[in-house]
Amino acid sequence: MSNPYEHLHAYWRMEYIETPGALKGKNPFVELPKLENERESLVLYKGETGFLILNRFPYNAGHLLALPYREVADLEDLDSKEKMEFLDLIIKAKQMLTHALKPDGFNVGMNLGSSAGAGIPSHLHAHIVPRWNGDTNFMPVISKTRVLPASLESMWDRLKQAKEELDL
């Protein structure tokens, strides 16, 4: 009989592996904010020129993305209004995450271009990743696997509540 602790099961991850058919071949960063069900799309905040969304493939619990609605590849492609709101979205994300999750710090960054690691290089986005003292573990190092303590849906609920409590 095998030890039940020898295997890590994350059954809920399958829905992220199997990309929804409606998005195949399309830029999800353009399509997701158009969906009416924000919880299903994981959109947390919609501004005038951009939005915040939970990352479907998070580095850590609460990993958010700030994006312009318009598909642009680089910072210099943003107009002045988009540039201002892009930074404002990063600040709002940090406020929501601080209120809801009380992290000890943040990683904020962008991967510009495929060679820099951008998964969708044609659509500029910033990663806002909450961090806690001691949150690293052996899983990403030895198996390229991340262990997250909460589902995306429950994280969306917590961050949406934080957004409303902060009146963002």
C-alpha cells in the first residue's frame, strides 16, 4: 500500500491546463474583460483604459496582472492616459492585496518580449505578486510546481471584497 503523502493532487488545476475552447487562438487579455461574469473571467477591477485580473497561472497566491485593454506590446506604445492608469492599476492591486492578504512584500515586474519570458508578448502586462517571509518552498526548485493555499475563485472573492471595502 502506498503512502498517501507521496503524491500531490491538485485536481482543480486541470481547468487551467485545458484552455477554454472559446479562447483558443485568441488573446485572452482582450477577450476576458469583455465577459459579463467577472468572477469567471477573474477580472477584479475595470478602469477606463485598463484592468486588473488574477493570473490563471500564478507564481503565488493572489498574483495579479495589470493590463491596458488595448493590445500593445511595450510601454512606449501606451498613450499618456494609459500610462497614468497603468501605474494606478499597479497601486490599486497592491492596496487590494495588502488589505486582503497582508503580505510582507511584493514583486512587481514586466516581461517585455518572448525572450524575456512574456507568455503573451503582444499584450503588455505587469505582474503584482504578494510575498510573505518564508513563502518559498522546495516544490518550484525540484519539480517546477507551485503549491498554492487557495483556489483562484476563493482568492477572487477575497480580493473583490477588499476592493469594495477600500472603495477602489
